[in-house]
Amino acid sequence: MTTAPDTKAAPSPRAATKSSLARGLALRWDTAVGVLLVAVLVVGLGTTEGFGSAENLAFAFNDIAEVAIIALPMTLLVVAGQVDLSVASMLGLGSALTGALWEAGWAFETIVPVVLLVGVAGGLLNGWLVTRVGLPSLAVTIGTLALYRGLASVVLGSDAVTDFPQVYADWAVDTTTVPGTFLTYPVLLFIVLAAVTAVVLHATGPGRSLFAIGSQEEAAYFAGIRVKRIKLLLFVATGLFSAFAGVLFTLRYGSARADNGLGFEMLVIASVLLGGIDFDGGKGTLFGAVAGVLLIGVLKNLLTLNDIANEVQVIVTGLLLVASVLTPRVIAAVVERRHRRAANAPAPQP
Amino acid sequence: MMLRTAAGRRAVATAAAAVSLTLALTACSGTTKDSAGSGGAKAAGSAKADPDAPLKKGLKIAFLPKQINNPYEKIVDEAGIEAAKEYGGTGKEVGPSDANASSQVSYINTLIQQRQDAILLAANDPNAVCGPLKQAMKKDIKVVAYDSDTAKDCRQLFINQASSEEIGRSLVQHLGKQIGYKGKVAILSATQNATNQNTWIEFMKEELKLPAYKEMELVKVTYGDDADQKSFQQTQGLMQAYPDLKGIISPTTVGIAAAARYLSDSSYKGKVVLNGLGTPNQMRKYVKDGTVEQFSLWNPEELGYLGSYAAAALASGQISGAEGEKFKAGKLGEYTIGKDGEVILGEPTVFDSGNIDTFDF
């Protein structure tokens, strides 16, 4: 969890209360993002006509379903000090493959497991290069970012395949919702996956070991954590989720193309960082990442509804990101300085 | 390391078995392209049109270009917004900053929520925008495609800048004349899936099959994605790959300007003929310095103007989008809807050093 460096010196009970209060609220960037998300929702409901309609909310959340789903394993990767930039290319490869196989007359029920397998294979390649060959994940996945997108173009060329089965397309689009709610089925799936991922990360041994791997990989290894295997599994999971996102994207837009999801990797990583996951690894909560991805989605929808130009939207997202990286560090530095001053001050006479 | 343990091996084996089982189960009885009814719902049946209905006042129309920083589309959209003022409506332009297929979709949703009367859109992908456009039509928002069409059942009208056949063939004819019908030529297009680009390129290839062009060879179609830098690099790449290239056709305003910029500073200036579709303001410099002899384009202001009036006529119930219906487009006069809901603006204009200074767009 995101906690400030703990200080043993608690000069007075009053200061201690104050500092733990600060740690409990202000220092938790993920909480701040959650609060910001609620604030944006409230402002949107109050100021913007059409924002609160079930139809629009269904659209707004469904519109980020792929990014949100990929953000889950990405959170775990970043916590473990790794990153995967090839996710959007894997999404494109999944989409292209779905289209090519559908065009070739395969059954959709066969296509999905095949595409997922390809996702697993792509993840294995990333993981193998990182854990066995020992290359940095940033470099490896910049390479596979190009590789998988290239393969997608080979698979489908410049064609676009359309006319996927209505029954599956209906499952994915924002006009079909879980009866009585504004939740679409992809969003519902995301909620389930997020809950599972949260439990894995925060309540299981292997999940919690990610924090150890992320902050001190060597120490984690000597503590008996199977660092390489865990990292390999994370890359595989990321490949799998990305390939699935490719199928989802294809169904949602009814169009399979090699360039689908171009640039989504930045959106995914931005969401994760915005949620307070430390890019150096070892810190963060899944709640933060989920709040981050929802905040980006809701903000985009709200700004678009108010006819705010795209350039401004990009600037807003950028500023938020800088703030998300900067703020926790500034607060930590301030707190540390205050503690140091308190420690240096002459102890009060009893 | 993973497979070294028995447990690991067992897990992989189980996974493999599960997958092959799924494959076996689904292979023979699944939903395939030929079996299941795939999405192809017809557009909402259009209500009867009343040709004498006046244009409604206070109509809200929105232009959704391929991308907002495209100078050509800006001209189209601004002219359309001006036209809306003429008939007492309001117009606006919204859109994504990249020409990706999916990025237009969230804007369509927004326009539905804002209850616009009509959406005019230049599609980045004819199918990716279909679902939301059908949603819009279901809510009685009129949909007019311009510049680049959507699938036919996802819009009521398509304002075609000029007949695609004429654009494609005339560009080859012009270039052929310029290079003496001899030598290697290449095409610098926009994105790989741009509907209009691909249709024109098809007609270019058709024209090149005629005996007159038997000594001309199309060596490559390359894509600059309507991004200036990429188009520039693609031109550079073309010249490196084919130093003896005689001509380049770039049927996109971004592409031709970038290609001209590259050629004007290179040793190929004057040796390679560049033709295509460009705007006079972007190309003036290169016509004056001799890099480019001529290029063509329809008048984009008229395209936006016509689109705006067509949308208003639809929203006012004058027309429904059926073949043969007529409507009046302000100062441009009367237009008739053709097959598949197409309205054709007219013939493209050829710009050269003789007439370029009389145009300002």
C-alpha cells in the first residue's frame, strides 16, 4: 500500500495523531484519485445535460472497457517493477486475427480461444525475454510493440473485416445493458476481474510478494520468492488480457483491423500511474488503478460533452499525470522534513 | 524455470487439454460467417418527405471531420457552419485529433446526448462508426456523410465531392500527360482504410490498365496516414527505393503538401512530377518555385455548404434520402439525390500557375 516512509520518532501524541491522520488521508494518492473521480461525477451531473443519462454513463464506461481490462494486469506488472508496452499491439493482433479467421469461415467460438492462446504466447515471449534472457522489460516490449503490430498487419493487411455475429456484438456494445442498470456486460466483466485481481494482489502471498519484488528484487529472491516465475506469469496474464481486449474491441466497433487500439498502451500506463502506482515498483493499490482508469474515462466523456477541444483534453490528462507523480513525492518530502525538524528539536522537558 | 517443476508441467498440460477440448467442442457447431445472422439491420424506414416544407429555424448541426487539425476539412466545416447561419441554424465542428477509426465514435455518442438535429461526418472507417450512427438515426438525428462515406445503411445521404471514378481517372490522365506516358509512378495515400482514397486508387489502377499507359508502371502505394511528418518520410522512402521514379500521385492534401516540401529541397526537384489533390494556399509556394506544375481539387467550401443545406433539408423533412428527391442548396442551386443516397457536388478544378492566385482556401 502507499505509505510514507515510517518514522519511529513520534515526538508528541498530538503530532502523532496529526501525522497518522495525514498519512491516512492526504498521503493516500489513490484515495485522492477516488475522491477526484466522485467530484468529477458530481460536477458532471450538476452541470452537464445528458451526462447523467443511463445511456451516456453506459457509453462512457463501456468506451474504456478495453483499457480498463488491460490496466488490471498492468497494475500488477508495474507494482513488480516491470512494464509492458506491447499491450495495444497485442490488442491489434487479437483483433486482426479475429477478423482473418472469421473471414476464413471459422466458428466464432473457436476463434476466441485461439486468439487468447496467441495472447498467452505473446506474453510468454515477453516474459521469457525478460526473465530468462534477462533483458529490461521496457526494451523488450518496445520491440514486441512493433513486432505484434507488424504481425497484425501481416495477418489482415489493410483490410477491415465486419459483420460479426449479432449475438456477440450485442453482448459488447453500450446499447445492451444489464437489465435495470447502466452497466454493460464488458463493464460487468471488468468489475468481476477487478475484484479478483484486487484479492490476488492484496490478499494472497504471491500477490503481496509483488511489492517485495518491485521494491527490492534481489532481496525478494533471497527471501525465497520465485521472482522469475511470478514475473513470467504476469507477462502471460497481460498478453492474455490484451488479446481478449482485442476480441472485445472488434465486437464493440464491429470492425476488425490491424490498427485497432493504436496508442492504447499509453492510455493504460497513464491510468495506472494516475492511480498512484509507483513506476519504480513496489507501491500502489488496485483501487487506485481502477479509480485512475475511470477518472480518465469519465473526464474525457465530460469534456467532450462540453465541446472542449481534444487538445485541451490531452493537456488536462497530462497535467493530472504530472500531478499524480509529483504530489505524493512532494508530500513525502514535506513530511520527512517536518519529522527531521521535530527529531532535531530539543526534547521537551517532562 | 516455469516448466522445471512437475506442478508447472501439469498446469501446462491441463491448460493445453482444456483448450483442445474447447476447440473440439466448438469446431463443428459454432457460429460461423455463413451460419449466424450477422449484424445488418436496415436503417430506420424513412418517413415520407414533403418537398415544399420550409427549412426549419434554429436547427443544430454538427460537423465531425476525420480529424480536427486537418486544414482541408476545416475549410469544409467552416463553410458548412457559415451556411447554417444563412438558414437560421447553428453549426459547430467537433472531432478527434487523430484519424483513427475508433476515435470518432465517442463524438457521435456525445452529439446524440446533445440532441443535435443532424450530424455530418467524414468517416475514418466505414463500419466502426456504424453502430452509433444507427443509434443516432433511431433518435431521429439525421446523418449525412461527406468526403468519406460510411456503410450505406448507416447514413441517409452521402455528399460526394466529385464522382470517384472521375477523380481517380483524371489524376492518372493528368500525370500521364506530364510524364509522356512513360516510367515508374507511385501513389502516396492517407490511411490504409480511408474509403475515399481506396476508391480513387482503384480507379487509378483501372485507368492504368488502358493501353495508353502500357509503359507506365505503378510500383508502390504508400501511406502517410494524413500526418505531415509521416507523409514526408514516405516520400523520402519512395525516392530512395525508386531513384528513377517519374511521378507521384498524392490524392490527399496533407500528403501532396508534405511530398512537395520534400521534393522542393531535394535533388529530385523538377525530375519527379507530383500531382494529386491539394489546396491552393498550401501548394502556392511549390507551384511558384516549380516543384509542382498542377494539381486538382473540388471547391471544399462548396462541399461544406452543400452538406450543410442537405442536412437542413433532411432535418426539415424536405427530403428523406431517397433517390430522385430534389432540394435547393442556397446559392448553389438545386441538387438531385442519386443512387444509394449520393449527392454529387460537381467536377474538380485544376490549379496551376495561371489560376492559382484567384483562389484563397
